[in-house]
Amino acid sequence: MMNEFACSLASALAFSFGGPAPVPGHPMETVLQDDAEFLYHDPAEVRRSVRTLAEIGVDRVRLTASWSALAPDSDQARRPRFDATDSLAYPDDGFERLDRAVREVRDAGMQTMIDVAFFAPSWSVDPRHAGDPRPAWRPSPRQFGLFTRAIAERYGGSFQDPEGDPGENLPAVRLWTTWNEPNHSTFLRPQWESAGGRRRPASPHHYRRMHNTAYDQLKAVSSDNSVLVGGLAAFGERGRGAKSNIGPLLFTRELACVDSRLRPLRRRACRDFEPLRADGFAHHPYSLDTTPDARDLSQDRVQIGELDRLTSLLSQLYAAGRFEKPQPLYLTEYGYETSPPDPTGHPPEDHARYLGLATFLAWRNTDVQMFAQFLLKDKGPKLSEPAGSPARWRDYQSGLFAHDGPAKSAVLQGFKLPIHAEAIQNADGTQEAVVFGQVRPLSGPQRVTIQRLDPELGWISEPSLA
């Protein structure tokens, strides 16, 4: 997979008519996440959905190991007595679903990545918030580390498959992310807190402790495990309340314990700071309401057209000694919503075109190692909401297929063969058409024919550029 136009191996290709030779890019995996499809459907449907991913050119499947969904008595304020590092001490049903998905991904010839993530068991959070419907108030870093150890051991490559023959192990998973969107109050609270008479970011520092414990456990199981930090939401908010989301740039600086000028913070939360350990940085650069190339430097946001803001910051933080190693960027969640069905979404043809442009923008940034598609199938309507209510479509409708099965043909084609073309004005006044494309299905390099519309001759094929 990671298939591209001819004359380029494991990288996309851009070239210009009448201009220089093709410009090979860099390897960029494609990952897709749809937990509803892969973790909560019957086995036959899971198999069909996973095989579909392989057919359309997905390289890796992102799955969530939900702490609250897997842990025993997760809705209770009192922690039960059990060995939290042993997945066999957890209820069977949750792991049966996760095992099945990981197996199917392997059997279809793809790789899995796992987010060890939301929500937290009630018994692991601040007791004053144990009754929250989605517990996320200061989850215990220690308990999170123990849970991570259980997940890492189970998918470490030497764990007996409960449904396999003796000696048959569950597949190994080697790419991990710690938590999900810790700069968003849905997943981690408080975002801000009062300290020294001022409102200061809280979630970056709590998340750093969670990440560090999880990182230690993942690396203790296997040094081959690659661990991503971040998984940030693209936007923040102007407020400074406990539930006011923090912008990704501020969050990243606070995570690294530096101020806006990259000077070390002299705060209690940073007293024991050590350079961050991670093998890469994960991000969700949604641009749902704008075109992919939209930029607004007045806001603390990092959409797909603003990736350089984040990659530049990460490079500066590494140079300043705040990360142990350089941080490649992994885009682990992205997509657009389509109208129909969501009246606030984009027409299918625009959706398809945006996927091509977004892929190009990601590929153009050489720090980006992964591009994402969020959802195979639309979530569908909230049937409890009135037909004309905006709330009816509040779930994501960003799939390649409608919720009831049919493919969104234009969108699916745009995913399988993302293309972007634009005119470039040269200094001498001439123009060139720069074309970018990627062929995702099947395996190995793929040969395609590029045609252009001639005013007199109609559509004509360009000569081979290989």
C-alpha cells in the first residue's frame, strides 16, 4: 500500500506539465479509524469492513483500547481488587472485541495502532468527580500506567490467543498513542486551574504524567514499540475555565514546560521536568468548516493547512532540549462531513476534492509520516432528535460510505485516488500546471495515465515521465 503514481516508490508524486521531472515525496502511511465498525459489530460485519479497508488502500487501522470500557467495575467509585497489569483479570467481552479486530487487521495484510485512551474508570479519577457520566477529571497516572501495561503485554506478540491453538499468539501491535485529545475537555479535565492567583493550564501537565507512565510501560514490554505523544485537537477556546479547551500550540509549549518565547517555566508543575520521551507527535488537523488550505495565524489552531506551525514548534522544542529526539508528525484523525446527509456538510464532489488537497498539504510537509481518514461509514442520524433539528446530525458524517451501506462514490474515489492540481505563475509570466496524486489501492508502484485538455485536440495523454 502507500501506492503512488508511477516512477515513485513509497512516496507520492508531484510534477508539472512542461516543467521539470517528477518530484518524489516521502513515505506517508494512511490510517483509518472507525471503532463503531470494528469493535461493536458482529464478527462477520467486522471482517467485511476490515477487508474493505485493505481493498481501498488503507495501511493501518487505529483502534481505541478504552480504559473505562475494558476495566472491571468502571462505573464504581471504589476500585476492585485485581491485578491491573494482567488483561486476564479484566472482563472477557471487551477484550474479545479488541482481539477480533486486531486479528482481522492482521489477516487482511494491514497493521494496527492502538490508542490507550478514554474514558477513565470512576475509581481512577478525583473522587469528587467519580459520578461524572464520562469520567476524565485527573485520572490516576499510576493506574493508567498499569492499564497500559496490560494492553501492551496482550498485544506484545507473545500472548496466547484465547481463541487460537496452543502456541498461537495474538498479533503484535507496535504503534501506540497515549490518550486522545488531552487538550479537549471531553477527554481530560480540568483544562485550566487557579494557581498563584492566576488561571493556568492544567491538562498539559497532568497529561505529561500520564504519558510518561504509559511510555515506560510500553517500552518495558518491547523496545520495538513506537509511542506517540499528543493526539491533539486542532482548536482551542478563548476562555480559561475547567472545560475550556486549550489550543494545540499553547498545550504543546506547556507540555514541554516553556513559555511563548520557549524559556523554561518556573512553576511547581514543571519542577521535575525532564525532556519528553516519544517517538512521534500525533495530531488531528480537522478543517471541517473551511477549505484545507485555509490559514488564520491569529488563532491558536493547527488545521491541515497550518501544519508548519506545529512542526516548526516541535523542531524548536527539540533544539531547546525539551524533547529527547526529533518528533515526526502523525496525523491520526482527519475528515470532512458530507451533505447529504448532514445539511451543514460539504457536497460530495467538494468533499472528494478536499481530500486530494489535504493529502497534498500533508505530503508537502516532510515531517508528516501519516495521513488519516476518520470513519469508514457515517455515524448516521440521532433518531431521538426531530428531523429538522441540527442535533439530529451532530455525530460525524465523514465516512466513505453512508451509514446504511452505499458508498459515497465521489468521496470513495477521492480517497482511493487523491489528486490535486494547481496553476503556478513563473517569474517569466508563463504558467505551469502542478499535479499531485497518490494511488492507494493494491500494492507496489502503480502506473496511471495523466491527461490534459487541449483546446483543439481535446483530452490528450502526457508522455511517460518514468
